[in-house]
Amino acid sequence: MVVVVLFLSLTPNPPAPLTFDNADKVEHAIAYAGLSFWFCLLYPGGRNRLIVATALAGLGVGLEYVQGWTGYRTFDVLDMAADAVGVLTGWLLVCTPLGRLLAHIDHRIGTR
């Protein structure tokens, strides 16, 4: 998933599945929510999840700077904000019953 985000962030002409004003902000939020949710599932515990959130937010900020340096992509602070909203969303989703998803799957597989 991280490689896909890196590719889509740095390719000159990424695909645009959503086509409305500021659709890229929604795409950023969805991508980073998915990353945050997945990695928070893999690394449970408050401290680990704080590290995950910090690393993903840092990835979003860093990629925006790299995009600004490429000459074919642009730097956008609002993209950073959308990434942060996504990270927070993923973290919060892990705190819902959906956050027990991997444990449930592991239990179901282990009982067969």
C-alpha cells in the first residue's frame, strides 16, 4: 500500500478516479485512512499507533515537498491536511468494532 501511495504521489500523470472539485483531497484522505487503519491494526497499543500516525503524517508532508521539487507536480498544504485527516480517520476506525477485524479473522482461521 505504501508503494502504491508513493507511485501515485510521484508519477507525472496519476489516474483520477474521482472527478469533481478538490477530488484529490478526498483521494488523499481515503489513501491515508487506509494506511493508518491497516498499520494501526498491525501495531496495536497507544504508543505504537502514535508512531504509526506520526510516520504516516510525516510521509504525507515529505511527499508534498518532493512533489514540489519534481517540476511536474505541485506542493499543496491542503493535501497535507487531507493526509492528516485520513490518518486520524484510520486511527479512529481502529477504535470501533471494525478494529477487531484481524483478531476475528485470525481466530476464525485458527479454529479450523
